[in-house]
Amino acid sequence: MKLSEIWIYPVKSLGGIRLLAAQVEDCGLQYDRRWMVVDENGKFLTQRVHANMALLDVSLDPNGLILSNRLDTEQQVLVPFDRVSDEAVEVRIWDDVVTAFTVCNVADQWLTNQLGKKVRIVAMTDETKRKRNPDYTSHGELVSFADDFPYLLISQASLDDLNGKLDSPVEMKRFRPNFVVSGTLPFAEDAWKYIKIGNAGFEAANACERCIMVNIDPKTGMKSPEPLKALFGYRWIDKKIFFGRNMVCVESGIVCEGDEIVLV
């Protein structure tokens, strides 16, 4: 079993970045979901409501993140690592309210123009402490602006199994994993407890509950009934649809594409 893909999503609900190697940290891979778009009331925005967020790509630059519109690549803006506005604001993500920091007024205006709604981009810093839901944590782990857990793993075999039930195959991008694993049986990850990837260690948490967001094509921002409809047919458990495995870090380190997956 090998680690075949590594992904981060620096700005929640915007495009992902595939990496060859990444630093494993307690609350997620370095840079993963450390930024978030919020409305005038500090509430987070998501593709579930604003599907056009899928059209905004993110890339890493030595000075920060570059946001661009896939339909008009000349439309881009820098979100600097060194925050320019740097105002502490309370933001809401699901039921959590945490302190985050504004980043750049220019980026705020660019995002407002792209999304057709007045928004700001905020950053998570060392001062931002967001604890995971105590109902699902045993060690008081922290999490980034991700929905629930710091890490998500999916096997390629699970996606292949799903695509065998679809008229039009979907890409792994639909499910926004951090880790894609090759060399397993379909849904083998459902039974994992502890794994090592490179010199980093992870504890498997619960299966990942899926929502309408997987029906949004990340290339076009268009919605369709699939693949959620197909998943409902055979991954409906306890009145929820599951695909992929949530994980928490128990040993930080470096992971690289091609690393062996070791069950502990």
C-alpha cells in the first residue's frame, strides 16, 4: 500500500493543491485550510451554498497564496503570508466561534467581485484555537477550518468501486481528501485503526459523512444528482452516507508521495 496523492486546500471551499511532500501538523497538513472566506457577519462560506467557489484556484507562492479564476486566469490576487490588515475578528464555522485575523483588503475586494457578495478572507494563526467536537475526540485535538477532522484519507480502490456504479466517472477531487492510497481493496480504510505514513503516525477516527458538496463538479461548479445518489445505494449507514476515513495526527513528521502505508 502506497501514498499515491497528497492534497491541501489552503482556503476552505476553494481549489486544492497537489503536493509531492507535506509537513504533518496536529491540526492538519501545513497550510491546509488555514484561511477561510467569511461574510459580513463572520460566517464561513462554502460551496454547498456558493458553488462558484469551486472555480477559484489556489497556488502557493513564496510570499503567500495566489487566488485565480479558472475561467479567466488573468483574474488573480495575492493573499500574503504577512498579513496587511491584521484585525482580530470573531468568525463562525458550523457551531464553533473562534478568533481569526483579516489578511488583505485587496484580496477581500477581489473575492467580493468574484463571488458577487461582500466577503473577507481570514487566517488562522497560533492564537486561533479551535478544538474538535468533544463527542468525537479523545485527546482534545485541535482542528483547522476543516469541517470536522484534521485529515481525510480515501483509497483509490474505493473511488474505482464507486465509479463502476456511475454512468460518468468522477475524480477524486470531488471528495477533497488529504491522502489518497493505492494498493488496497475497496473500502479497506473502513477498518483501519492506526497507520504510519513515512515518519508520521495517524489514528483513524470515524468514517467521513458526505453531503451535497460531492455533487458539485470541481471543474465547472455545476451540480448534479451524482455521485451522492449512487453512494446512497450502498454506503448508507445509520441514516448517513459515508465515503473515506477521518484521521487525527498522533505523531508529526513528513509525508511524501510514494511512502509506504503501514498498519499499526
